[in-house]
Amino acid sequence: MKDIIKKAEILIEALPYIRALNKKTVVIKYGGNAMISDELKHSVMEDITLLKFIGVNPVVVHGGGPDITHTLKCMNIESEFINGLRKTDKETMEVVQMVLVGKTNKEIVSLINHVGGKAIGISGIDDNLIQCEKLTLPSSEGENIDLGYVGNITKINPHILEVLSQGPYIPVVAPVGIDKNGQSYNINADTVAAELACALKAEKLMLLTDVEGVNSSKEGQQIANALTISEANGLIEDNVIVGGMIPKVKGCIRALESGVARTHIVDGRVPHCILLEMFTNKGIGTMIVKEIIPYYDKEKL
């Protein structure tokens, strides 16, 4: 009986969050180790499907770096990265589009459908969802670094996502954009997720990654439970937040400044990480917010 009562208490703890998120949009970037382990894949798809059934509207953006690298290797094409971005020539772009849109996207759709959801896979090309231009990076010598077909988002046309998510469907988006001439571009999935959250006026942006959260100390690994924008910017300036975590945190800040209420960086290696972060008081990752505003009176942030 004690175990049964404990389960009831867990559901009651989730109640204020379910109420706060009812009919709201949540953008989830799915990537990292959560895409590799079959067990973690299944738990993430169950979490996403459950969100839909309790009245939340999830929109999924996925990466696919390991799949792309593996396919390129099989084709004897070397992978090259500059500042964390894959250098993408014409041949590589064809592989990127084939893998992201034709393989990874459809695998995720199939997994969600298998656990009872109604997923539909699209890319940024569909209905001109993600419009972009060629991304250029300045080098230390003052010249631009040519990354090839890597895109910089110029506009999001969210209509197709609004139509799908307001109905019974779970949109699954491959991070491939298109320019005004019809050329496809590879785009960082964290960036796509942040920009979609802005355009959809989402309640939450959640980035699944391969670390426990955002480190808040130079002295050692100390994961912050919650940060404000000013605190996060301070940690970047002090070189506490470094490397690949910087674009994730900046994407969260960008989303918050555009009206997203809460953003989360969560360890995708933890089973049911989405539910644990969204529906428990303590959570498991780092929440970044514009200002600390509780969802309900007794919430501890």
C-alpha cells in the first residue's frame, strides 16, 4: 500500500505543472547519447507521447551527427569540423540531407508511433519552414571561414507546425533549411530548436545533451539547478561556461528574450529525463529563466 500511495504522491506533485503546461507548446531538441541507446530512445519517445496525451503540444527537433559521420565514413568521405560546425561541401550536404530527412527523422517518427503517438516527420524545407542563408564565420585573421552549405536562419515560417501540433500530431523536424534559390543547408539542431521555440511562442525549450546540466563553478563540477539570464551571461564571461555549452546557453537566452517562459538543459542519458525535469519540483538539469517566477506558490526554484 505504501508503494501505491507513493505513486499517487508523484502524480499529485506533477499536477500544478500539468495545469501550467496544458495546451502550451514545448520544443524539445533530441540528440546526444539519448539517440544511441535503444533503452533511452524508448524512454524519450514515451515521455514525448505522454506529453501529448496530457494536453501539452510537443515539437521535436533532432540532431543526427553520429549517423552522418558513420555514413560519410562508409562512403570514404572525411568529416571536418570548424568551431563545432561540420564543414559541408556539396557531396557532404547530399549525405546530410539523406541521413537527417530520410533516415534519422523517419526512425524517430516510427518510434513515437510505436509507443502510441501520432508523429509526422518534416524538415525545414517543407512549407519553407526554415529559411536561411549561407553562414560565414570570421577568422582571427579577419577573413571569413567558408563552411560550405551550413545555414544561418533568416526566417521561420511556423504555420505548418502550428497546424500539426494544434491537432493530434507530434511534429518531428529535421534541421535542414532552404535559401531563396532553393538550395538546402545543414543547420545546427540546437539553433533550430531555439528559433522554432521563439517563432511558436513556446512555453518551454528543452535541450537534451550528454552532461548533467550547466556548471556554475570554476572550482569543480557543480551543476546549477536554476540560472537567470544575467547569471548565465556572467558564467560565460568568467569562462565557467565553455565549449559546446556556450551555443546551448546562448540559444536558451535568445529564446527567453523572445518570450519563451522557461528553458532547460537536461541530461539525455537519464531515463525519462523529460518527465523528471518538467513535472518534478527539484528537476534533474539546469533551468534558465529571465526571472524566477514560480508556477505555483510552493514551487522551490
